[in-house]
Amino acid sequence: MHTYDQLLARTDAPPGSSWGLFGEHSDLGTINFLTPERVLAGIRCVRQGTVFNLDLELDAFDPPLSADRGGPNHVIFQLNPNHRDEYLDGFYPQGSSQIDGLRHFRNPDHGFYDGAPDEEIAVGTARLGMQALAEHGIVGRGVLLDVGRYLEQQGQPLDYRSPQPIPVDALEATAASQSVGLETGDIILLRTGWLSFVLYEMSRAERQASRGRWSCPGLRQSHDTVRWLWDRQIPLIAADNLAVECYPPIPDSPFISAAEAQGAPRSGHSGMMHRVVIPLLGLALGELWQLDPLADDCARDGVWEFLVAASPLNLRGGVGSPANALAVK
């Protein structure tokens, strides 16, 4: 497989892209790295049979984190005294613990992943839809990198009210402190501690005031970060924060469009790695995953590897999905 530096040098496809490298299974993107061998590697991590739910409740956020995503209205009804049925109204699949699929972001210069035309990204069409991930499944060896705990132990705790960038060096140092070896094809779970801060330390009034103006620490926007993700053939990286990467992006992020580089107006997405890792690399992202119970257990027994299994919604043409994720130690 090409290295990231080789991807950056491509002339047959957008520089920095994996377009065309996965052949007929391109709708999976980096999930292609989850081969049967990687599934077996994950299964070999199971020693205790302890299961951890990595999903928050669908209505965990009150108010919802995003002004563009409301909370679901759960309705239960009956046809007779012995029957119950239900439906969700106003259900946003990315409103709680989630997986961003390959439809979620297009690159402003090159478009959707693997050159999918804009008109194919529509309701009822299959191209790049979540149903491809649901059919394949997301199963493999997971490794938790508890950066929040590591930095706190170093006397340098993360500032949960700021977009503090986490460089690759911090990921490597965290892995070394945990004495966990990273293997090609690992599913990486990144714990910052931000989610618990928002849910349990901020008041509802503070959360309401923060809607549309959230900040969170996360991965630094840099080619070093993207290189680390790609060269390790990471199929999916999930975090307990808003965007996996720090948000808002760092001011000198290299991930701006050609027009923005020439002075065009910028949006809230300008500079985000989402614009690169999803539509150029084909890397699915997990956001707002519940990692604290798993992290506490890993810290107790010193075992930071486990089986990860996630089953996205089998929604044809879906943009994203609840994570539906478990870790098994």
C-alpha cells in the first residue's frame, strides 16, 4: 500500500488521496483495512468476556450539542392493550455517539471520496452510503489511547474549554506510557475526557450558551497527523470529543481550499481535517464515543487492547449512523 508521502505525490488522482486504491470496494474506504486477519487479531484480545458499551443514549445531550441537530422524540403507541410499537420523530443519526460516513464531507477542491459525483449523493442512492459499512461490519483489534489521563499525570491537563491541539508526539507518548504496542490496522479510540466534562461538569445553562460556539481539544490539523493515521492503516479512529480533531481548527491549518488560500470567505469547516481524511483518504470517524468506563478498566488492569465491534445502521445512502459500538476485553 502507498505511504502518505506517496499519496501526496500522486498525479493520477488528487494529491493526498487514496482514490482508486481499493478497487471495487471503494465505498468502504479505510474499512477495507479490516481484513479477516485483523478481525482474528481483535478476537485474540478477548480474555475476560467483559463488555463495554461505547454509545451514549440517543438523547444524552440536553440541549443537543448542535443547533442543527435536535433530540429525538420517542413515541410509543398501541393497537390493543397487549401490543406496543414505537417510532422516533426528529431522529438525527449523528446526534449522539456516531460514525461519520464517507458522504459526510466533500473536499472543496476535489469533491466526494473516490470522485463520486455530487448528484449521486442523494436519498435512495447507494454510492458511499452507510449500508456498505453495515454490510461489512466494523470489527477488529482496538487500542485505547488515554491522552487525557496521560497528560494529566504529566501535570499538563487538557483545557476542555479550548481547541487545544494534540500532536502525534502525544499519541506516541501515551502509547509508550501504557506499554501498548500499536499494530497495523488497529482501530484507535482516543480519550480526551471532554465528553465527561460537558455532561457532568457543565451546567445546562452553560451547555445552552455553548451551542454553536463549542471548543474541544483533539487531534492537531497537520499532515503529520494524517500521515500517522494513513501509514498505520487505521480503519477508523473514534474519540470522546466533538470532532476527533480539535475544534475550532488551529489558525495555521494546512487544510484550506484553493479559493480560501486566495482570500475567499471561510466557513466554520475551513481548516478541518474532516475535509481531507473523509473525502480524500476515505477514513470514517467516530465522535462522542463513551470511553470513560473502558478507560477506567484499562487503567486498573493495564490492558489497553480489546475487540471492537460496531454495526452502523443499514441505511441505503446514509450519511452517518449511531456508533452501535462495543468493546470486549
